Amino acid sequence: MEFRETQTASRHQNLNQFAGFDRDSELVIQRLNTLLAINAETARQKVMYRTDREKLEAELMRNPLDLEKTFSYFGLILGAFPPAAMFIRFAIDARLDGWVFGVMLIINLISAIVGFFSGKVIAKAVRSIEKMGWVSMILVLPFLGLLWGAVSGAAGGIIVFVFGALFGALLGGIVGSAALPVFTIIHRLLKRGESIEMKHFLPVAFGVTFVICGFILGL
């Protein structure tokens, strides 16, 4: 009887030891996961911020725009104003019926919307491209801009059937191949981490866009 009681007590003691060991293991795993997360965040910040000063400047931003928002807003601006300038130039050179202005407005609206949403995709590509050397980046950006502008222009022009889509893709590609390299170069110079201050973004985005509009209007 005493032997059985001794065996039972020994089993309970072993089970308690294993339970304590399991609890300790879970605690160790939790601490290890926390440490790995901290190390990963530290490594991410070292890649994102070149210096401690840059990190401080990023933290002091009042209205920061991350990469996705930056290129989405730029796509919206670029999809709205250059097509409008083209329509104004066309309206000056030819007499147009009232319904034509309605079609142009729809084209303009579609181009702006597509430019906005496709800007999020472009931002992912720019994230990798901005890590390249300056020469490589400048050589790659016109092709990316050509693709971006062609997609936005074709989407807007598709309501005028095949001819409109081709014409829109051509003009949009020209605009994108010129605008994206200039904007991205300035963005790379002004950004802190992956963010840019709103007060810096607006003059650059509108400046690049309005210069292109000026060329379209012949100013």
C-alpha cells in the first residue's frame, strides 16, 4: 500500500515538473519571439533611415505621406490635369459640340481614378527602384512611367473605343515617362525614411504636372 502511494506521489511530482517545464518553455518562446520582433524592427529602421538625424526628421513630420499615398496622390493629379490641358488645347483649335465636353469630362475622371489606384502599385516598384544607384534608377524610371501613363491613358480613352484607348495610351505614356523620373528623383532627395512631408509633396507634384501642362498648351 505504501509502495503504491509512493508511486502515485512520484507520478504527481513528475507531472508537476513537466507542467512547470511546459510553462517555462512557453515563456521562453514568448520572450524569444519578442526579441526577434525587436531585432527585425531595428533592422528595418536601419534600412529605412540612413542616419539617426533622418529618423528624427521623419518623426518630427507634421503631415507625413507614406510611399503609397505619395504616388497615389501624384497619380490622381497626373491623371487629372494633363488630360484636361489636352482637351483645352483641342477645344481652342476646333469647334466642339456640347456633348464632346461631357465625354472629355468622363475621360478625365477615369484617368484620374485609375492614376490614383495604380499609384499604389507604382509605389511598390519605386520602393525597390529608389534603392538602386542614381544612374540605374534614372534609366529604369522612364519605362515604368511609360507603362503607368499608358495604363491610365488607355483606361480613360477606352470609352471612345479602340482609337481612343490607343490615343490615350500614347499620350499618357509620354506624360508618364517624363513626369515619373523627375518626381521620383526629387522625392528621393526630400523623403525621410519612406515618407515625405505634405508641404514638400504639393509644390513638387503640382510643379511637375503644371510644367507638363504648359508644354501641352504651348505656353
